[in-house]
Amino acid sequence: MKKCPKCGQIYPDVDEFCDECGERLYSVQTGNMNKGRSSQTSGRGKSPVPIIIGCIVAAAVLIGGTVLCVNLIGNRSKNEEASVSKGQEAVSQVGEEKKRPRLSSSAGSEETIDDMDEADDIADEILEGDLSEEGVGNGAILDHEGEAHVTVDDQSSNPQTTYETYYVVNCQESITLRKSPSTNAGEICQIPFGAAVSYVETAENGFYKIIYNGKTGYGLAAYLDVTAQAQPKAASDPGTKASAASAQQCYVAHCHESITLRTSASTSASEICQIPLGASVTYLDAAENGFYRISYNGNTGYALASYLEFGEAETSVSYMQVVNCKKSITLRKTPSTKGEEFCQIPLGEVVEFLGTAENGFYMVSYNGYTGYALASYLTEW
């Protein structure tokens, strides 16, 4: 019998080749011997490179796995040690906090922290457990549960501001406290005549910033003064008609030379005439925007209340005589040769001298008119 050395098929002795794989057939004994020889020859013919590469790869995998295992074990050990350490610190901290005394006296005199930032920092440090008992600042209180409470005294950190007291004057009944320094601003409330307010600062448009009954706003400066004022009587009040003229007399004050009598209660209104310093006017009533309605030399108009004082001016009277002219000189409404004429003052007439004006004029009073005349035509009488 013959046997195929490759696939192992058995054939009769007459066959020479295997029908399956085409390998030459050998007798059983001869085939075994040749198979061994063929195996040795095949083994010697193969390259050793794949075997070496495989060994290297296996060694690298083994070494990498070993290193990874070592690192994992080391990290786990460190984490366990850190957890144990934190747990011990937490236990120690709780024990220390329970031992800490309450930092407040029975009399309630808790000390304050002046700086709000410092207070916040202390509170954060206490809550985080990073502040020792010696580091607890003034005003920080630990309750029985170890929680921190920080108190700040507002009076020490914000000292009380002292304001100057002003009074409402120069009006009949009240003035308006407004939201902004403008006569068009919204009204907060009315402040009655004579009421005291706290002056804060001077604002724009002739206003003061003031406080009244806890409300902060703006009031016209013309109606506010550091000195309280007696309220003027209205000319139409019953029982005052006989003395109305004397009770309502005002005089011009607080200006250099004169003030303007206007057609309406506004600084942009047209001018009626100038009223010289010290001149007497008749008060009629209070108007808006810090004006009074008054009468002067037969003209009725409006003048700023801040330039008017009730009563009679205390001034020394001096007189001058008209000289250096042919017949008369002109008494004008303004200190200008183009000013409108009041009347003529004849040569030799005596006038009341009120003051020196611009453009070479004197302010004088004559026959109930107060106006301006050229100084070159007047001399002391």
C-alpha cells in the first residue's frame, strides 16, 4: 500500500501520485522516512524574522501592562492617603469649632468691623474653616453650631452728615420741592412758608438741593434763607386795608446797581425798567420761578424775590442839585443817553442821590421817579 505524505490518502501500490493533491505516493515505511526528511528540509528553509518580531511585541505588551498596573496601584494608594488626611482634618476642625467660645458679650456690645471687604473675607474664611480662633475679627460671632455671623455697625462706617438749616421765605403759602433743578420738573411735595429744610448743595438754574421731611429734591434758592422770615400780609386780607401800603413795602437789595422789572415771571421776559439799589417798591403777590409781582413808579411787573427785602431800606439820604445846563436835564429809565425819558429836571432843582451808575450817570430820585441822570450836571447840595 502507498500513502500520500501530504493529505494522508491511501492508494494501491500501482499508483504513483495522489489524486487529491498531486503529491508523489510512497509506501508506508518509505513515506514516513521521506516525510521526516521533508519536514526537516522545510523547517530549515523558513526565515526566523517573524518569530523575533512576535517575541518583541509580546515582551512590549507584557512590560506595558506591568507598568500600567504599578501606576494604578500607586495612584489608588495616594488617593486613599489624601482621603484619610482630609477626614482627620475635618474631624479635628469640628472638634476645635465646638471648643470655640461665643465672641459676644452679655451686654450686647459687639465690636464692629469698619471695612466691609474685611468682614466678607473673615466670614468666608470662617465658613471654609481656614480661620483660627485668634483670627476671628471683631464683629464675627460663632453660634452654638459653629456657624459664623458678621455684624457691621452702620453708624461707625457711615458717620451722620450734618446739614445747614434753611427756611422757606419770600412766598405767601408754600414752595414746590421738585425732582430736578428745573421749574418744569415733577413735583414731590409743597413746603409751607417758614418750614425748615436741610441744605445739601447748590444746584443749577437757581435751585438748591434740599431735604424736607425725609424727601430729597430741589427748591428755588430765591425762596430759601438761613434766617426765618415773618410772612407778609396780603393787601386783600380783611382788616389790613388801612395799613396795606406800609405792610407791603419792599426795597431792592443784594445787587450792585439795579434789578430788572419784567413783563412776566421769567428771566427771559421783556424788560419794563430798571429798579435801582435801595429803591422802594410795592409787593403785590408771589409769582412762579422765584419772582414777586410788584409795582414801581406806576409800572407793574415781576422781579426776582432774591433781590427784594420787606420793610424800608436803611440808607443815609444825600441830595444833589442840577447845574451846568441851560434849562433842564433828562431823567432816564436806564443809564444811557439813549434810555427812555421819565421827565425833565429843571436847572437848580434838588434830587435825591441814590448811587453811582455806569456810563457817567448817577441814580437819583425826583418827584416820585427813580432813574438816571448824567453826573456832569449834578453837584452836592
